[in-house]
Amino acid sequence: MDDMIEAVRRYNRFYVKHIGAIDIHFLGEEISMAEARVLLEIARHEPIRASTLQEILQIDRGYLSRIITRLGRRALVARDDASQDRRSRPVSLTPEGKLFVAQLDRRMNDAIRASLNGLDPVERRDLVTSLRQVQSLLSPGDKAALSLRAPRPGEISLIAARQSALYAESHGWGEKLECLIAETVAQFMRHFTPEREACWVADLGGIMAGAVFLTDETRLGAPGTARLRLLHVEPFARRQGVGDALVQQCVAFAADRGFERVILWTHTVLDTARRLYARNGFSCISTAPHDLFGVTLQGEDWEKRL
């Protein structure tokens, strides 16, 4: 844990320096970063009460009051209706403040653009995805819009890698499961029939939050049967309806393509997955022990009639 703490602190030091957070002349202006942040939030929400601004920024009330006073002396902000209690009077930008914020906004965009210009397109995408993932991990309560999409190049292999890593971490299922997953996705790509099969990636704010496959079992001697495979939800995205959305997408696709049933294979120890399947209309139809993952487990076959 200590090395992880140090990694976070090292990044914090780098980021503070990178954005000039302790420079009293933020982006070359006669303003600190804290003052700039207050101005930008006022611009987004004006008119806004100081109490609301404090809640958004999560800073000390007295410190915020002093910042607003300084900005007022520079004629960048003004409080509405002088007859009201000072603490409850909304704050807005003055015309001079609007011009200043517009200039500050341009400088911030220019500074970020200069940083991004030093990266190639793949590095830019990796950077933005990593930043979104950091935000999702540290602030899971911030809900992002969920969408389901087809996998992009390289993502099917990434799905296989994530499944292997997550099950190794949570249940200790190692190389044997990883081999089985790799073989499954290789077979899917090799024999993929887009009219009858699909893979969906759950996307939360631009980040892969999970995935699922649906395959046609006809070529394996089970006509009218589709199989739901390799469902997973990333830890940061759990309890946000991702698993339900993926399962329901599989069922809807199978029904639209004329399949008679959807089947899947899971395990007795996977309580969360079993509850997910049950509330979406699947039923366990058989159980059997196996040691395909290097340990003895109770496998379960589940089915949903369409």
C-alpha cells in the first residue's frame, strides 16, 4: 500500500507543477489558480449564492469570502441586491469579469492544446481515457451516460485480458481460465457471423465499463439457441445498471434474430451474476462439477425461453 500512496502523491506533485496551481500569476494573469477557479464556477452558474459556490468548490467559507472580496475590488464580480443579507446575495460577473473569464478560458485552452500537440493521436486518446478513468475511480458517484456499442479494434483482446485479470484477483482462477477465455474470443472472431452474433461494449463517459458476447449455437448442433458469453462489468461501474443493460441487449438481439432461447454457463460461487441472470428471466436448468480452472467448481447452465 505504501508504494501506491507514494505513486498518488508523486502524481499530485507533478500535476500541481504542470498546471501552475501554486503560481500567483496563473497563466500569466494577475490572479491565482484558486481565484481563477472561483471566477470560472461563477461564470458557469451565475447568479450563484456564496453558499452554493462553497459547496461546489469544497473550500473554506472564510477563504471563499476573501476571494470574492478581492475579485470585487478588481471589479470582476458583483453581489446582487445590496439590501439583502450579504451572505445570501447572489454573485455574478461584471462586464469586465466576463471579458476576463473569456480571455482566461482561451489561455487555458491554448495551454492544454499545446500539451496535446506534443502527443500523437493514440497517445491523446490514451491520456483522455486515463483521465476519465481516474475520475470514475475516485468519484464513482458522478454518473456518466451509459451507451452500448460495437468493440473497436483491439478491444476484444482487451476484454479477454480484463476478464482474466478480474477473475484472477477475485477468485484466484489463473492460467487455465485465461486460456479458455482466449480460445473463446479467438473462435468468436474467426467465425463471427454479424447477422446472428454480436459483441457489445458498455461505455460510461468514454470508458469501457464492461462487455458481453452473444454467439449462435447452431453450428454446434443447437439450432435456435444463442449463448450469452463472457459477461463482465468493471469494478468502478458496478451498481450502475451496466450488467442489466448488457444482458437485456443480448436477449433483445436474440429475439429479433428469431432465436428460441438464450443459454449461458456460470458458477454457483458467482452470486452477483446469478442474481443478475435471475432478475432478467433466466433459470438454472442443470448443474455439474468441473475443474477446468484448476480448482473444483460447481458449474451451472441457465436458460431463458424467448
